[in-house]
Amino acid sequence: MQREIGMPNARLAEPRLNAAGLQGGDSVARTPKTEQNEAVASVAPTAEEVAQTLRTRIQKSEIPPGEWLREVRLCDEFGVGRSTVRRALRALADDGLIEIEENRGARVSATTVEEVFDLYEVRAALYGLAARFACMRAPDSAIRNILKKIDRLLSDAESGAPSDQIIEVSEAIFSDMMEYGSADAQRMTASIRRKTRFHFSYVALAVNANGPGPYEHWRSVRAGLLERDPDKASQAAREILYFMQGEVARIMLARGPRVKRDVSATTPSPTTKRRAVAGRRSN
């Protein structure tokens, strides 16, 4: 009789179980439902992607001002959880695209011409500062890179490139110039850009409109940067934004004016209400 090799009193090793309670080598039976759930999970959009999709719809007026964005419906549409939808809605609220009301939800904002005008006024001042900072502080290599992008923008405009492409280059140029501003200036610029981002649909129409457009001002910005002339570059950068300010306001008014109502003229004061009540009682 052969003798078994090993420790005489050794216990047999117990099979190791994995987290699913199965031995190594075993696999879970896969059902169509399981595979479907895994596929949905693998392609579920992020909060940023949900926000961008909704942002585009609002820009194109596919979701009109005043419409409510219900969390349950958005969860079903995008196949995501409420936390993802809420992050997306907060991003849209930061952009000024929607208003979130406590215990009611989120609805699309109705932007007025006055609000657009004011935002572009602030943006013009900040972009003028960006051009000034670049002239004063940017190294020669950075100036050359900015000049190349301006040349690309002008070339795209002359060749009839899509407006989105021109706007993208324009924003990249201002980002490069603002890098030489203080941290506070950069934060203010980022905030204003978020709030004016949803006007890009109007900006696109302005860029495509007949006429010289803002490109003469871009040439002046280029000349100011090349000459290291802060005043020239700053003024030209502001003129670009003033041009867009006027065009966006004009297009908004053409599509239907949205202006602030004179609340004092339409809403009776508490004193007036009390007098009216007293008059009714005396009668």
C-alpha cells in the first residue's frame, strides 16, 4: 500500500470563495437583463454631459423660457440618477440658464435685453483688462502664440468657417490673455463667461450676419499686442465686445422684446391697497 505524501494530520484546504460566494473559476449566470443593465451603466452620461445637452436645447429654444425641468423626467430620459440630474441643474443655474426654486424645482430663465446688455458691459471691461495684462506681462513666446490664433480667426472668418468654430477660437484667445491677470480677475471673468455662454446662439447669428463684423477690431487687438501697446489692445478688445453687445441685443429684440416691467407701475403699493379696502368698507 502506498503511503500518502504530506503531513499525516493535515486538513484538506477549503475552497476559497470570492465576493460573490463562488469558488474560483466559477462564473455568475448572465441573463439578458444583467447584460442590459451593465450596458446602460457603461454609457450613462455624466452630469456635465447632461448639462451640455440641456444647455444646447435651451440655446436653440427647444426648451422655452418658463418651462419646468422635472427631475423624474430627466432621470428617465438620460438614464441617470437624481444626484447626476441635480448636479447638471446646478451647473445650468450657475450659467444663468435656469432658476431653481425651493420645493418647486427648476425652470428655464427668461433673460431680458437689459440683463444681456449689462453682462456684455462687464465682459467688455474684463476683456479689455485681459488684453492689457497680456501686453504688459506675457512673454514674447506667448504673444506670438496669441497672434497666430488671431490670424487663424481672421482666416476662418474670410473663408466662411462655421460660427461655432470662430467663437471657439475667440474664446481661446481671451483665455490665453487672461492667464496673465490676477486670480481674482480670472475668477470674475470665468463667472461672467458662464452667464453669457448661453447667448452664444445669438452671437453665432451676429457672426454670420452680413457686414464687416468685429474683425477690424480683432486686427487692432493684433496690432496692439504686436506693438506692446496696452491702451490700443485694451480698447480694441472692448470694441469687440461692444459690437457683440449691440448685435445680440438687436437680435433678441427682433425675436420678441423681453424687457423688465416697471413693477411700481403695475403693482399697487401697500398704502394704496389699504385705502382701497377702506373705501370698499365705507361703501
